[in-house]
Amino acid sequence: MKNNKLHIIKKTGFKTPDNYFELFEAKLKEELVEKETIQNIESTGYSVPKDYFDIVEENILVKIINDNKPIAKLKSRNTFYYFSGIAASFILLFSLVFNTKNTISIDTIETVSIESYLYQEDYSNDDLASLFKSDEISYTDFIDVNMSEETLNEYLDTIDTEDFILD
């Protein structure tokens, strides 16, 4: 397409008919009057034959009976559900009775698993302290603790020293 002299076009190219805005109200009122006359019409012009709804059911049944096409029966899913329920019951029974080799106790759970669970659950120190059974914990309970120097060094390596700095 050529864009010659598009910048000098002064007209939009759209035109309205003469006296359009002056005659608009009159035309609108005429259309509203026509709509009111349409609303006053009482019958639609359509009619249903006499006793149509009384006879229609019988006519349909006669056409169906005379058709002689084979009717396909739908398969019942009740038997499928019945057998699948029995199979699921047997699988559950065998898995509960014959799979008792792995018993879970507090000794079989790894310490790392417990620590990660407690870390993910966001327990506070008060929550963990409430789990202690002894009401009286004194500093003498911790005096005779034998700890190797290697364990102490590993613990000190894992601690962030910025945690000990007080504001």
C-alpha cells in the first residue's frame, strides 16, 4: 500500500445522512410504538393438533415396536465391582497377615529421621521442654557427662558463632 500524502488528509471519510440527528428522536418514537403493538398480539399463530399430547406417546411406542431393530443390552458393572472388591479384600488380608516382619519401634527409627521431623514441624523450645517427664532438672544432672574431645570438636564446628553474640 502506498502511504502517499496521508499526513495531509483533513477529513475522516465518515458521513451521516442529512438531518440525521434532528429526525432520530421521531424515528425512535415510531419504533417504540410498533413494539407496543407487537406486545398486544395474543396468539402466536402456531397451533397444536387436537389431542396431540394424549396420542403422541402411543404413536412413538408403535413406531418403536414395529422397527424390529436389535436392542443391545448394556453390560452391568455390578459383577465387575463385586469381583474387584473380593480381590482387594484378599490382597489387604494377605498384606496384613503375612507382612509382619518389619515392626516399627522407637529403636528402629533413625535419629536423623526424628530430627528432620522435629525440624520440619517447627516446634519451639517450650514445646520440646514440655516433653520431659522429670519436673526437677538440675545442673548436677549434667556434671558427670563423659564426652569425648572429638565429639565436642564436631559439635563446636557445627555451631554458628554468630548465634552466641547478644544484641
